[in-house]
Amino acid sequence: MTVPSIARHLPARPATVAALLAVGALVLSACSDSSSTADAATTAAAGDGGAASCEGADRQLELAFVYATTGLSAFQEMAMGAQAAADDDGNVKLTLSAPTAVDGPEQVSLFQSAVRVAGDGVAYQSLFPDLMVRPLNDAVSQDIPVVAVDAAPPAGTEVTTFVGNSNFDLGVALGEAFVAQDPAEGGTVVLGNAIPSLPLLGQRLDGLQSVIAEQRSDLTVVGPLDSKSEPTENLNTWRNIIQSNPDAVAYLGVGDQDGVSLPLLKQQLGKDYLAGSADISPDALAAVEDGRLFALSSPEHWLKGYIAIQLLIDAQRACEPLVEGWWNSGSLLIDSSNVGDVIERQADEETRKEWFAPVIAEQLATPPLSSMDKAE
């Protein structure tokens, strides 16, 4: 599979995101499908609303990003990226909303409210995709541009734009980093899944398990076991899992909170085991730095939030339809070789912008698009 450049190197640091995005945005506009452009022009000429949408070239845009919860680092990163894109444009009113804890019905209500105030487009991330089918279709039927972020839109919806990394590839990267630790022959590996009902975490585990099966078939795999997503539940559940499988050589998770709980329990229980996970909360990055985690496989959530809002902005500013398909935003393996650089990147919003600027410009110039059915 083709891996976006973000997974291949640590980018240099330019002055600003906005400076590099100008060229990328122009190229993306030029790459739009000619028939879609013709259709948009015809609609505008017909006077049935297309002309009004073309006023988006210089007016203030009303956009929204609705995400799963304010309580987990992964989703906070997406929201920060979304806000950064709005700020870089300079004429966007962005509404950010999310439940304080994971709550599907509340998020549906927040999404419906966002649609009423953000007529120029809504990006969303949901841990309960099945609950979103009707609200998403209602938004599309009102000609509201919608972008799915992180998790692909559920079957039965009319949403045709998805910004997210390959979760299978993310799992493969974590698996390869695990095998490189040379775990004891014949040992037991326990896998955790913080949200078993969420397909993207299953895809990460599929990639991870494929590497173990191919390269270390001598290992016994237990799970994936439900490790829970909320911080306190996750910590207590992993404690029980470790105590029930005390001789395992490794405990591997693929969710945001797993990378916090597993290294903490190493200290609390006084045990020596291999631990790895995904996502990049500050505590998890610190654990990679001090060796309690051998690696984190990062979905680069800030980048997803930025790209999603940028695509909505570009469509309005260029008076063209929203780009369609799966935008593979890429991922990054974080280990002892680059964790210091990533911690420096995560210091504040400006350091994030500087790091991601060349990646954003490259992706806008050469959109990493595939058909929606290839998203994994």
C-alpha cells in the first residue's frame, strides 16, 4: 500500500501553514473533476442556489466540527486541527461541539444543532456510526457539505467524503515495532480493544495480528479483550486483565487511553512487560520517552481535523463541489528515535502548525484520494 509521506520522514519546519497551503489549494482546485465543475457552473447559471454558494469566495463561512468527546486526547487533537484551519483562513466562524463523556445520543443532538447553524459545511467524528445514519442523510438532503473524520461514514448514508488514516497500516506498524522488541519465544501476548463496536479499532488490530501471525507464530495471542475507553474504566480493566494473565510477555492496546494505562500499571504493579499502543496523549508520549512503552502508532488526529475543515473551506472559496472519496491522511510510528521531536511538536499550536505545514501542502497539491470502499 502507498503510505503518505508523513509516515516516511520527519518534516522540516517552515514559517506558517498558510504560506505553504496557497499553492496546494490552487492545485487541488485545478484537480477537481471537470464534469463536476461544469455541473456547478450550470447550477449557478440556473439561479437555483448555486450563485449564492459562489459568494463563498470572500464572505465569512459558517462551519462546524462535531466530535466524540472533549475528555480524550485523540478528539481534542482533531478539534485543535479543525480550529487551526479556520484560523488560518481568517474568515471562518467555526462551531466546535462534543459531549464531555462518550455519549452517542448526545452527539447526535449536537450534530443536528450544528447543521442548523453551519450551512457551509459540517465535519464530524463519531464512535457510534449507526446512530448517525439518519442525521447525516438529513444534512445531505439539505445540501449541507459533510466530511467524515477518523471513522468512515456508516453504510446507508449519502456522505461521500472521508478524511482518515489507514488503520490497518497503523496496526501493521505497531506490530512490526513489537516484533522488533524480540519478545520471549512461546510467550503470551494480550490484546485490548477499547471500543469493540468501532470498526476502525478492529482494523488496527487486524493489522497488528497479521504481523504477529506472519512473523511470530510461536506466540500465543489472547483477545482482543474489551479494555474500555473511559480513563478510569480503562485503567481498572487493564489492571484486571494483567492480573488474570500475569505471565504475559506483552500487553498491546490500540486506543487512546491504553497508552496511558499500560505504562502506569507497569509502575503500580511493579511488573516488567512490553507495552505498546496507539494515539499520542502527553502521558503516553512521556512513557515512550522513558521506555515504559516501546512505541505508539499515531493516527495523526490534528492533521485530520485540519484537512477536513480545509476541504470544506476550499470547496466554498472555489465555488466547487466538495472533493469525494477517502482522503488517506497518513500515520506515524513514534518510538525512541523520534519521540523527542514529537514531544516538541506537541508543545503548542504554533509548533503543531510548523510541523504539519509541509505535509498539508503536499497532500493538498497531490490529494491522497481513493474510492470510499477502499478505506480501512
